[in-house]
Amino acid sequence: MAAFIAKQMIGSKLDSVKDIFEELAGDKKGGEEEEKVSAEDPELIEQRREEEERRRNKYAKMEAEREKVRQGIRDKYNIKKPEENQMIMPELDNGLNRQKKSPAQLAIDPDEDDFNPIKMATDLFGSVKESLANIPFPWK
């Protein structure tokens, strides 16, 4: 209990000393107030916009130079430039990409692509039976 009371009495004084050091270091309170004031200054906003525009122009120029180098390498080694539409994967016609049908649509319009093992087995058995019937056996 005595420790709690001592902490309460001394803690507030330590917090004030801590705040003074933070202000001197420029950490919390002072920096936030300066940012609010500077963000409202129209000259500063204009300066930031111009710096951003210069930065974008600089990187656009660098990218153009890189593209020249890339094109030189492509010309030297007879490499075709990759097209962006080739990079995009074509849509595959599988169960994930196709539109799903409701049970009512399936009853009205059954797909021929559906896997029906019973129908396949009966068709196969019928074709084998017909081919065997046409073969003349000597023991008949």
C-alpha cells in the first residue's frame, strides 16, 4: 500500500520531467503542433506539389531511359517485346469459370458434357455386342 501511495505522489512529478525532455527532443507535442500549422500554409502545399511533380518527372525520365536500354538489348538479340495481353492468363473453360446452372435449368437442358457412367457403360456394351454379333464364329 505504501508503494502505491509513493508512486502516486512522485509519479506526477516524474511525468512532468518526462514531458519536458520530450519537448526538448522534439518528439510528441511540439512536432504535432508544427505539422498542423505547416499543413495549412498554402505556400508549403504548393512547394510539396511541385516537389512531387519533379519527382514523378524524374522517375518517368529514368523509366524512358531504361526502356531504351531494354529495346537495344531486344534488337541485339532479336527478342520480341512481350505484350501485356499475353501476360494475362486466358480464361479456361473449366468448372471454376463457367456459369453454374440451377436444378431447373439442368432438368430442362441437360448438358451432353456431363459425365454419366451408366449411360457410357450401356452404350459401350451395346456396341461390343453388335460387333461380336457380326463376327462369324466357326462353332455356330
